[in-house]
Amino acid sequence: MDIVVPDEFKYLYVTNAERPVVKIPDPVLRKICQDVSSVSKKTEALITMMMNALKLANGIGLAAPQMGSLDRIIIVAPAGTKPLVLINPVITERHGEQMGQEGCLSIPGLYGDVLRSESVEVQAYDRKGKPMSYEMSGLPARVIQHEVDHLDGILFIDKVDMATLHWSHPEADDEVE
């Protein structure tokens, strides 16, 4: 789907020090990411850069391709939780359904309802390279699914209920994935 950004939102589509997240139509957002073979200084630098960008954007999730990197790394950080770094995340189980509004730091200002699993089990590696398994439901499960999609070149606009798609200034919203 091609997105035509309204003039009043175009200022959000720059990538600079204040807005470091890659925006559509950058082709990196449509590429499939590669597994991280080991946690290196380069990996740690990318994670630090992602953490800073997520905080700066007041986001609740971020994937490495949104920083221009094709590494399979995501950060999940719904309000009130400590940011969780997942390296090479794989969703191993899905249960139930939830419909909810999503946005994306790479498509600022555009929102719509997306059907996701209510709960997921995900296996990944932590920042130290230790294998971990997490079970999440509700918003954290939604964020994980949204961010894992990014690692496979899938954006929320590919799954959105088109009838709910709308523009709204993100500064008015508290959280954006």
C-alpha cells in the first residue's frame, strides 16, 4: 500500500538527530533481517542507539530495521515496564485474538486497528546472549507481534483494517509502537 502523507504531517517524515527513526518509503523497512550470530560491541552499540531513539520518540517498541540495521533485534517497552531487548525473537505460540489500534514510529501520524493474537510465547536471546522464553498477553503481546513483523519486512499497514485507518498528530498520543 502506498501512503500519501498529508502536508501537515510531512515535517514528521524527516530523519535527523531529533527523529532518528527511519521512515517509509525507505526500502530497509521492507527487507527481511538476518539473525544475530553473537552479541558484539556493534550489537551493543545498536541496542543503545535503539534505546535512545525509542525514548526520544516516546515509543513502546522498536525494531532494528527502523534504525537502518538488518539485525533481528527488537525492544518492547509498554508504559510502566522496563524495556525488554529481544535478539533473534521467534514467536512459538499464539493464543486468542485482540483488535486494537496501532501506529508506527516509521509511519508517524497514521493509525488503525490491527487484529493480533491476545497472547504469545516468544523465544529469544537477551543482551548477554542467554536464551530466554517469555509469555506475554495484551499490549506487550501486541508490541512483540508488531516488532517481529518489522524483522520480516511487514508493516502494520499490511494488516490494518482499512476502514479504521486515520491520521492524527502523534504528539497528542501517549504511546506509539
